[in-house]
Amino acid sequence: MPFSDWLLVGTLLALGGSWNVIRADGGSERNCSAIPPYLPSTMVNTTLRLQALREAMSSVNVSAYIIPGTDAHLSEYIAPRDARMAFMTGFTGSAGTAVVTLNKAVLWTDSRYWVQAERQMDCNWELEKDVNAYSICCVCDPCRMYHCIMVVFSNPIETYESYSYNLVPAKLMLKSIPDNLVDRVWTDRPLIPPDNLIQRTWQMKVEHIRTQMTDNPYKPTAVLLSALDETAWLFNLRGSDVPYNPFFYSYTLLTLNEIWLFVHKDRVTEDLKLYLNSTCFPLAHCVQLLEYEQVRVMLKNYMATSGVKVWIGTEYTNYALYELITPEKLLTSAYSPVLTTKAVKDETEQRILRDAHVRDAVAVIQLLMWLEKVVPEGKETEMTAAHYVNDKQKDSRGPSFETISASGPNAALAHYSPSNATSRKLTVDEMYLVDSGGQYLDGTTDITRTVHWGIPTDMQKEAFTRVLMGNIEISRTIFPSGTKGVNMEMLGRRALWEVGLNYGHGTGHGVGNYFGVHEWPVGFQGNNIPFREGMFTSIEPGYYKENDFGIRIEDVVVIVPAHTKYGHNYLTFETVSLVPYDRKLIDTSLMSPQQLQWLDNYYLTIRELMGAELDRQGLTEEKTWMLKHTVPFQSATASAAVSSLSLTLSALATTLLHILL
């Protein structure tokens, strides 16, 4: 749809020069201070794109243009046609903000992506490592000054307000314009996939949300759904507009007696129209289909009605819709009632999501077993390993994100994914990290394992063990229902902190039922909602030694009731990822008896659940591998002794039986 952009009315002083773009082979990061500048083969030449954008900016009197890394629905994963920041900069990381003035181009991103940005951007772009709003809005020093203005529909409300506040000292302002300027110059912008949508059932969900509306003391008359997974969940529909996510472009305006669904109507089949009751008169369970681009017009018309109040979740509503709702007709919460309801899985959703993790564990076990055999031959790479794990299990719809397959120093980049230019050969001398996930019709998975096929160093073993200890400490925690994840997040870091180590990413995120692999608002961050029974989250501490190795251990868990001696309404985590950890990287001398007992119990669960599944699939070799890697730690010696004693007693009983007979 045409997006509202933002116009800076003012004068801009910007210093900058033109770069001689010289492409070279060898090396991994650009060097723009060299004469001539050195650019690796992984960079993207953006000269013509910037020239075209600046011409478009001048035509509408725009002095500075801010390009966020998300879409109009503030999605974490976006469709290729919405990757405007990547198109303009060449940088493909999942977090960032680009600013283009008439003389300068700057990218802001966080520390996870600094190396990646230096590898992918040409010297038309500067990299800024301070990502706060003030830095983006105004960069000043004795030699230069320029002001940055937010643009496009795809900015969250909080970001807009933060930018506006920081622009006040410069006497600069934001103003809507009708088109997205990047789309004007992106001549080969990808099209929307032609696939039809996938359907299930929805009326009970609509009534559940309406009940929350009527129970709300502020009495909203409508809920506006902007996040793509909100509409997909409400109507039990799936699409394919966004890579790795079964979403489709949509908005929904749900009132107490009407429903408006904004989609590309030419993609809605006759069967789907029947499923949505879209041909009946406007009644409580009749979905009125409107074109995706009509959402602003329809919302504006609805706001003109007296006595209405619209409920929005501010975390996923873009400013272009928010600005249409007058304050007296607005009700806000961080997350919409759809997102908070979707976060708690019912019994059926829990069961099928567990089933998906069992099948996904088969794929990961097959990968690890295969690598263990072939890596010593010296032929496999990060790329071939990534492709191998993407092989499908039953009901698979492909990976849930781009597989992170990283060895040695590449694994020190927490969100690295291999390419033809960066893929390294796998060897027995380096650690290897694989973070993979699948989209299945019954669930979404995400798991990370770190292994070493040779002899790890003492430092690597200690770091791995302390990461594992952090994972276990969170997993075995018992806590009152309603506890926020941020209040226990430090448990995942404590063992690392004790020796001066840490990691720079979050400790966990929600996971959906054939939805997004990062499903908000569940997790361990400050803006996540309190934990309740039935929620699924990942637990994923790590450690990354720059230019050397990386470690992450990630499991998905479900929140279940905990049985305590005195209290009620307590919860704990039950791990549903079912792949053993690399035994040779575990230093049990660092671990407590309680941690070792948890580990042995977890391995017993793997043996029970995966043994049955591997038998069902006829995977004898994989089952043998699994059993070898899940031998108990705490009772290995005792188990061997018991087994020997059992055999002796059995032989003695047989002998006595023969004597008696």
C-alpha cells in the first residue's frame, strides 16, 4: 500500500564526499581509509541507488530520509519486498536504521552486526555504533552537523515520538507525505507471492477477544490488529508472504458486531470467502473483505463515528495508523488482547507443539550424527551442513529462519549465517555452532547445539559448561505464576559472570504454533509479559570469543505447574527440545549435584521420547547414536555396576531353576 512518509522542512548542513568504489578480492571487511578504498567481494554497490533516492527526495523537498529495518506491521521477519534498508545499504542484518541526506548516508546497528555491516556496505555509507534516538536525530561535532528525520509508515509509535522529541532543539519537524520514496527507485522490487492462503476455524477466537473488550473497564468498541501474526491467529489462516513465517499482508478492525479484514482480495479463494462468511450481511460473524490499501480510509471513517473507542497494542501499531485515532477515542496497551491471548497455548496446541519438537529433534540428531562421521574427511562446509539440517520431516513447511551454521571465528558472530563468500570448511580443530528451526503444520521449532569433533581447549570446555549451567539453572527454577522472565534472566548468566564472561543477546523468546519463531510478548526481556502456564519460550545463554569461537545452547521449554511442599500456583519449565549436548565439552567438576541430576533426568526423557520416535521411523543407527550420547553422568558407574549385578543374578536364577527342575 502507499505508505505515509515524513518530510523535514528546514535546512541541512552536511559535509561529505564521493567515494571511488573499487572492488577487490581477499579480506573480509572494507577499509574506506585506504587509498584507494578496499572493498571485499561481499559488498553491494549503492551509488546509483543513492543517486536515485536523492533525486526523489529533492523532488518533494525532503532533506533527510530515515529508513527503518522493518515493515508496516513492525514485523521481526519481513518479506523481500519490504527489505528497503537492505536494498539501499547492502546490509542484510535484522536490526538497523539507515539515514540518507542529500550529501551523506549513515547506518546505525547494534554490536551483533558491526562486522557484517563492514563486510556488506560500500564506502558510500558510514557505520554508527550509537543506536539511541538522539544519535540518529542529530549528529554533531566541530567539523560537521546534520539532522536526521524519520520517514515511512513502518515506524512504531514510540520511535516516532522519540524522534520528534529529539528534533525539537533543531527546530525541525515531521510531516506526512503520500509515497515511500525507496519504492519509487526500487524498480525490480519483488512482487507479493501468488500463493493462496491456508485456512482453519475462527469464530470462538473472535468471541473470546470480544469478551475481553466488554470486560475492559474503558469499554473499547473496536480492536485494531496490525501485526501480521495477529490476523493470522484470529482467523486461523496462514500465508507465505514473509520468508520463514506463514504470514500474509493484512490488517483487521474488529468491533463488537462487525469484522473488517484488509487483504489483497484477489488472493482470496471462493472457499475462503465461504469460510469467512464474507458474502453475508454485516453481522457479528461475517467478515467484510476490504483491500489492503483501504485500511487508513476505513479507520478514518470509523473514527468519524460518535461514541467509538479503538484499542491498539502500541508495540506493533505503526504511526501512520496511530495518528488517525484522536486521544479521546484511543485505548492503548503494550500488546493487543490477541497477542496476549495467543501467548498461552491450550492443551491441543501444547500437545502438537511438543510433537513437532520430537520430529525436529530427529532432523538435528541426523545432522549431528552425519557431521560426526564426515567432518574428519575434510569435505563439508558451513553451507553443506546448513542445507543438510533443512531436510524435511513429516508436516514440514521449511525452516523457521535462516540456519545459523558457524565454525571457528564465524561462530563468534551471534547471528551469522553462511554464504558462498563466507562459508568455511568444517574441521575437527574448531568448535561448530548450529542454530536451526523448522516450520511444521503443528508447531514452530528453534534449537541450538555447539559441538567439537576434536580436542577442545580447557577454556572452551569451561565456557561451554558454564553456558550449560546457565541453561539448566533457568530450566530447573520454580517460581510463582505471574513472574516476569526478566526477574530470572540473570540465572542464565551467573555461572559466566563468576569468571568474568557474558553474552550480548537476549536469553529467550516465545515460540509459536506454525507462527513466528520469535513470538512476542513471551520471553526474558523487560517488555515481555509475566509467565503463565501454557507459554512456550526458548532458553539460550551463550558465550562468544571474538575471532575464535562461539557457544550457544538453546532449548524450547513449556511452562508447567510445579508441585511444591506448601505453596500453590507455582510454575517451572519443562524442556521440549530433545537433542543431547556434546559430552566432551562438559566439565562435570564445575557442576552441582542438582545440575547433574537435572541433566540425567533430561537425558532419560530424550531416551524415552526419541527412542520411540526413532523406532517408529526405523532409524536404528540414529537411535544407537542417541543412546551413546545420553548415558547418565551422575550414575554412569553405578548403572554399570547394577547392570553387571543384574546379569549375575539372572544367571544365578537360571542355574537354580535348572537344578530345581
